[in-house]
Amino acid sequence: MVNIKKYFRFNPRISVFISCFFISILFWLMIVFSKEYTYKIKVKALYANVPSDKVVSYKLPDSLDLEVYGAGFSLYSLNFKNTPQEVVINLGHLKKSKGNFDSDEYQINLGQQLNYVSDQFAEFGVKVTKIFPEQISFFFDAKEIKIVKVVPNISYSFAPQYFINGKLEFFPEKIVLKGPKSVLNKIDSITTEKVTLNNLSKDAIGFIDFKLPKYYSGLELPAKKIAYKISVEKFTERELEIPISTIDVPLGFSIKTFPNTVKVVFSVGLSSFKSITPSMFVVNASIGNIDSLSKTSMLKLKLEKFPDKAKNCRLQKEKVEFIIQRN
């Protein structure tokens, strides 16, 4: 039988071997990380010192590729720990494109900003040796102002017996945009992100972000959102007896309808129930051509007028009988 204690007995030779193995790995890592290497990283691009009276009419690159040079330890820290998320490009020293001095096309030679960009990485012990792309071409446009209407993209529905009290309220209804003339010329209104509200039984209040298409580059908005309010009220059904008016009666004739009133059925908010009166409604019976009356015994009714607070209005009868008399 194998003696287990004897098998696992401490062996100084194995201990020395393991120690030497780990020490050699440590020295190897120190040698590797002390050497200098070239490495590529991608960072977000920010642009500073844009002339105050101008805007970029075409979108500049959102990110840049940088080639950095440094010791392995520094590159390790840069890659895995505290990599800068952005780099600033200075637009204060621009040159017009060759052969285009009559246009607003400019160029940025990023190679000339190597030292400026590299200084932003000095704390990481690395140096920026190249920037890709090496050159950026773009256009400046004069900054202008335009007032446009706001179009909220809101759809909503209500729980049974509930409706909107009044209309959708939102602020601002108009907004002042600043940006390139070439972009502002394409804009007559600005919309919002889509919001859907279902089964409302109480007031809805909130904010919605503006939605800007990609070609709206260079726009400045005084606000990022609009505020909205939907006033919701419980409604009930009501009926009113409305007199029937006759219109387009030929000269020398008179028309009498039977009956001379008709019921209008509608929904109204509880707060406005008592304020709705028959005088707010107009129901007409149109006569038209006198010769056509001999072919029918009924006149068609039409609800011509009703108050905004009355919803889902309908006539209890759509046609009435009549008699025609010569005066």
C-alpha cells in the first residue's frame, strides 16, 4: 500500500523549481513591458475655437484613430485602465482649400496638431505619433436665426367615458433655431420623438425630446425638450332639442318641417354640463332646387354648428318630413 504522507512529503527541489519559474516569468514580463511599442486607439473627437459668427455646414468626424508610442506599461494602462474618451481638435488656425479662395471650404491638417493632441496624453506616458485621417475638409456657413413651429408627435387614447378637456397643450409652440443658412432653408418645423399614451383617465403631463434628422448638422436649439399637458375629464351623454332652420328656400315659397325640432345627442365633460345650451347648435334643412322637392317627401338635416366642448355630436334623426307653400 502506497504511503500517502510520504508521497506528499515536502520536497525542497520542487519548491526551488517553482520559485525560479515564477521569478523568471516576472523578469520576462518586466523586460517585455519596459520595451516601447506602437499601438492604435479610437477616441471621440471634439472641436474647439469655432468662429462665433460661423458654423460647420457639414458634420465633422465623430471619432479619430490615433497611433500612440510608449512603453508597454504605459500602453497597458492606456488600454485597460484610463483611456481618454475624447480628444480636442483646435479649429482656431484654418486654411482655405487650395484653388477655392472664393468658397467657404476649409482644411484642417491634423498632422500639424500632433504636439497639441499629444499633450492631452502626456499623463499616460505615451506620445501620439499619427492622427487618422491626416486631413479633414469641410465648409463653413454663416450663422443665421430662424423661428419655426414645433410639431409634437403624440398619439393618445382614453378610457371609456373619458375625453380630452380642451386641446393638447405644449410649450414652446415655436422655437428659435441658430445654424447654417443652407440647413435652415430646409426647415419649416421641428418635430419630437414619438410618444404614445393609451387608456388615459387622468391628466397626462411630461416632456418629449426633439427629434433632429442627421442632416440638421450645426443646429443650436435653446432647449432639448418640450413640455406637454393633456387635460382629461370624465364625460357623460346629454340630449338637447334644437330648432330646425330651412335655408336656400326659393323666393315666393315657404317651407315647414315636421317636426320643427330635432334632438342632438352629444358627450360633454361634467364641468361643462350646465354651460351647453341649445343656442350653441345650428341644424339646417337645405332646400336647393324647388323642382327636386317634388321627387321626395323628406328633407336631409345637417348639423352646421356645435360648441367645441360637445364631443361625438349626432342627430337623432337625419331626415324630416316637410310641406311647401306659396306665399
